Amino acid sequence: MPPAHGAHGVHDVIVIGLGGMGSAAADHLAARGARVLGLERFGPAHHQGSSHGGSRIVRQTYFEGTAYVPLLLRSYELFERLERATGRDLSLLCGGLVIGDPEGPMVRGSLRAAEDFGLPHELLTAGEVRRRYPTLTPGEDLAAVFEPRAGLVRPEETVTAQLERATAAGADLRFHEPVTGWAELPGGAGVRVTTAAGTYTAGHLVICPGAWAPRLLADLGLPLTVERQIMYWFEPEGGTGPYLPERHPVYLWDGADGPGGHDDRTLYGFPAIDGPGGGAKVAFYRQGEPTTADTVDRAVRPEEAAEIADHAAPRLPTLAGRLLRAVTCLYTSTPDDDFVIARHPAHASVSVACGFSGHGFKFVPVVGEILADLALTGATAHPIDLFSPARFAAS
């Protein structure tokens, strides 16, 4: 049941931040009958945070840890439900590869998750990868885990779909209204949120601040790092035909010994999904510059594009033809790369979700479900002990 309306005016729950996680929270809360106020400093489905760039990889053979797999199974269900409910084209399960040292953590971790949960997969030799996907040229000492139900989701479309559903269910979503502060009311009687336009009260507050977490959640003392990341779209040599989804998968390449020598940078990329002129997207994972949400340099330097083109050349020889565009985004990471999702330890009327460490978007709908659980009942059946902020206080 939603929190009691009482003295909290017209809102039961306030959601700060309407990117991927916040829009999902607003969607799930409104669907359960809560009177939701959503506050966002930018416009809907904006490009200033972490929920843009046209595509995000989804996969279930999760080398980051098998504890994530149950959440991924539920997230896939909820993405499919959101697609059916809105009629929007949100996902494309074109298959995906994790390429690397056969004894390395990415390959071994992917196999462990697949085997523990009975997920469809294949272990491929480098030669099998090259024959199946001629765009990719791993060296003979590498292997790959192929997951047929890996693929991509479209972040802007997903956020838009969630915002539309929340609005249709009665949520009051306000854009271009940055939050300047929040506080719990005396006696745990709810929360007060201040913005550039006014002050609001509600029974519960959900904070999904993205890269603004160091400011809005300063009292938690989380050891978060905000990084500037870059996504690139290249026109492949010879055109996009070999990179279409039926011929080229999503992929993560762990930088183990292979063509081009040892390199600890992880490369990831996508098929060409934006038509003949849209190119193919590629990026480095976790190779960004430290920054803040307010001071990030949005310009991409020529030497940065040259760096990723050089790195891709021995691995995807035809990928990095002409650079079409490059876009920055923000990662907000914890030291262990695990998320923070919990009731605020000092404020019972506040729930938080942050620190998604560059691998959070595939969890967006299930995080929304978890946050609705926490806000309305104080607990969730989903396994989230891994994401407690208390792990940092104990270290």
C-alpha cells in the first residue's frame, strides 16, 4: 500500500532524478497507485547523464558475479512487458560475445554464470568466432562465450516509455527543475524537498541522482568516482552491411593477449542498428577521466578518437573507417563496482539508488521495481544485500 496521505499534500512519494532508474521507479510506483512527484534537472530522456547513446548491452551470463543473474532474469521479463505495454521498440536480442583469455575472469565468469543458471551459451574458439563473425579477428590464444539472448536495449526509448507510463498512471513529472536540497521531517514523518521552483513534502523520497550522487547523497559518505566516458560511431570500411545485427553481435573484448599485444583496456561494441548512415558504435569500458557532473568536458578530442581506432584495428579491422560522431556520458562507480540500492541507513523515509558503475542500464526496470518495494513496504523480495551502503562503512 502507498504511504498514508496525511499531511503530505498531494504526493505520496517524490522521485529525484528521472533518468533510467528514476523513470523506472516513477513507473512502478505510479502503477501501484502511489501519488508520485518526479523531479528532473534536465528535460525528458536527456543526454547529460548516463542513460543515452542509442544502445546499451544486455546479457545474462554475467561475469561480474552470479548474484546479479536473478535480477537480470527479472529485468528481461520487465523489458518485454514494457515493450508490449507501450508498443515501443526497446530491445534487440541479436546475440553477444565475451572475448578474452579462456582462463581469464571475463570468460570464466561468463561460463560460471551460464552453468549455474542453465543459460543457453556456447564456448567458441577464436577460429570459430572468425568464421561465424568475419568482422572480428581474435588471436588463436583467445576464446569467446556466445550468449544467444544477449543483445541491446535502447536507453532513450526505454526512459521515454517509462515516463509515458508513469504519466498515464497519474504521476506528476516536472522537468528543468533541479533539486537544491532535501531533509527528513522530524520524527520520520516524511520528507521535504526543495527545488529552484518551490518546496514539496511527501511520505517517502526516492533518490536516483546518477552522477549528482556525491552532492545529493553527501551524508552517506559513499566513495564514488565520476568518470567521463566516450561513445564512438564509425562508418566501417566497405559499409555497414557486415555489421548488421544478423551478421555481427554485441561484444565485450577483455584486452588479453591477442592481435595487437597485451592491453588492459576492455572494448565493447554493437551492430549497426541506425541504418546505412548510422555507423557502428564502439567504446572503451572504464577508461574514463575523473570529473564531476557539473564540470565534465563534453568535447571529444581528435586524439581520443584516434586512440580507439588504433585499438580496434587489429581486432575489428574494418570497423574504424570514418568517424561519424562521438558523445560523452558519465559513469558513477563504487570501489567494488557493485551498486548501491537500499533504504537510507539514517533516514527511514528515504531510499537511494546510485553507483551503477557503468553496467547498470540492463537492470533499469528491476531497479524500478525494487525501489517501489522499498518506498511502499520498506523491503523487497529481490536479493539486494550486495548493494548495501553499509559495506563501505565497515571497510
